[in-house]
Amino acid sequence: MGEPAGIGGELSLLAWRERDRLQRGAKFFCIDDPARLASIAASLGWQVPLRVITLPEEATICFEEALPVLPLSGPVRAVTGQPAAGTAALVKESIETAVRLSRERQAGGVVTNPLHKAAMYGAGFGFPGHTEFLAELDRTDDTPAPYPVMMLAGPQLRVIPVTIHMPLAEAARTLSTELIVKTVRIAHEALKRDFGIPAPRLVLAGLNPHAGEDGTLGREDIEIIAPAIKALREEGIDASGPWPADTLFHAARRRQYDAAFGMYHDQALIPIKTLDFDRGVNVTLGLSFIRTSPDHGTACDIAGTGKADPTSLLEALRLAHEMATHRSQS
């Protein structure tokens, strides 16, 4: 469901209306309040028939005629454009239900609508965001929570930031050989299993301008990143670098690799969002289940206007379907 005061409901309705943009065989259902979705559709004058389901398998039967909705345990009372802590419990329930059904193999994967973190924090949500909560839900009695890796994937580029949501100065302090190796290993396995790439070609950007210019512009590229690449190559992973980030993302260079690693958030995300903002998909690697998400926020400022663009959600649904297909064949 995502944040009910935002555009998530509109995106779900639009994605079903534009389902012909999905590949053949791709079907989805919503975990939401059917009355809420019906109200949104009516207020915008959209003809979207809804079908309440009790089991995921029912969605495959009715999908072409109606949008399948698996109801939450109670009504969602949200004010459009005004996120509030009062809906956080049901938002959390929608995530937990999606993960449970995916872990039980009743669904091929989880596609999350955008979350409003401040509203969740106000209700005592103890995680920085979706990703960390999903990792915690993937914990078992025998295994700890997995280490989640964020990938942004689009038609022209896949990028993975090694450090994510932290100040730039802290990112430089946090970067380590061990962290790089762990991140690349997880992404390498996911590219093989979920993207159908038998031998992924991976490139790593340097941290400093010109990848440190042989140490004259910083030692991190020599002392942290290069040893990580050496260790990865010794494991048989096709990793190269550190490369100057300013020449890593032009068209000819992009044809030479399957995924690029940035050492900090903006180094990885600016290129993909510049190339194709609307079709970027947020993918969480390293989980036992598939998870994708639109690469944008809740857009509460345009909620209820019908101006929401479902392209990123459709791309997230498309990619989840492709990943599930690859995983079933591996």
C-alpha cells in the first residue's frame, strides 16, 4: 500500500488500467483497503472494477477483469496529502503481509509503493526505511537478518551505492575493503540468479576525483578500493577499477559492464536518475524474496489530483516479474 495519504493508491489503480504495458503473464494484486481504492477511483472518475480476494492465487483468475485486492485487517482512514501516524499500523501490516506471502511462495515478490518515513517514525517505527524493515522480516530463528543491498536499475544502467543514506563525510569514514567486498558479492550473486547474467561484468568507481590520481588526491582508492577489487578477482568475480567516476557513465562505457558501484549515494544515483528518471526501479538485493519499488517518493503534494505517473511502478512490476521468472529457472 505505501503511504495512504500519498499517490500510492492512484498508482495502483493506474497500473491496472495500463496493465497492457506489462509483459504477458505478469499479474499483481494490491494489499490495501478496497473501500479506500474505490473511493480514490470514484473521486477521479476512473472506471476500475475491484475484486476482493482471500488468497493470492485468486488474483490470477480475475486480473484481466478487475484489480484484485487483498484487504487489510481494518479500514484506512487517511486524509489526502496529509500523512499521519494513525495509519502507520496498517501500512506496516501491508508490508508484513506482502513479505510473508512472498516467503511462503504464494507470491512471486514484493513491490512496495512509497513510504512516508516521518509518519511511520511518529508511530514508533524503529527502522530507517522500507529496506531495513524488509531485512528484519527476512530474519529466521536460525539466521540473522540479511545485509540488504540497494540497486537502482533502469533500461540503460544498473548502479549500486556501497554506502547509502549518510552524510558524505561519514560515507568516506565508513567505506572499507570489507564493506565493498560484501556489497559486490551480494550484487554479483543476485545478477546471476535474478537477472539471468551468467558472468556479470562489474565496475567500481573511485572515491576521489580521477580515482585519487595515484594517491595525490586521496589514498582511499589505493588503500581501500583496490584491495577489495583484488580480493574479488581472486574469487573469480569480474570486477575492475577503481575508475574515475566522471568517465564511467557515458554511453560507450555503459556497454562494457552490467552494473556499476558508486562509493556513496549520489555518485551512483545521479547518473541513473539523469538518464531515465521515470523508469528507474529500486531493487533490494540480498533478501530471500524479490523486492522492487518505484524510484520516487510519496508525492503528497499532487495526491488526489490524478497527475501521478505510474511509469516507475509499472517498471517495478515488470522487473519483479522478470526477476521471479529468472529465479524460478535457476
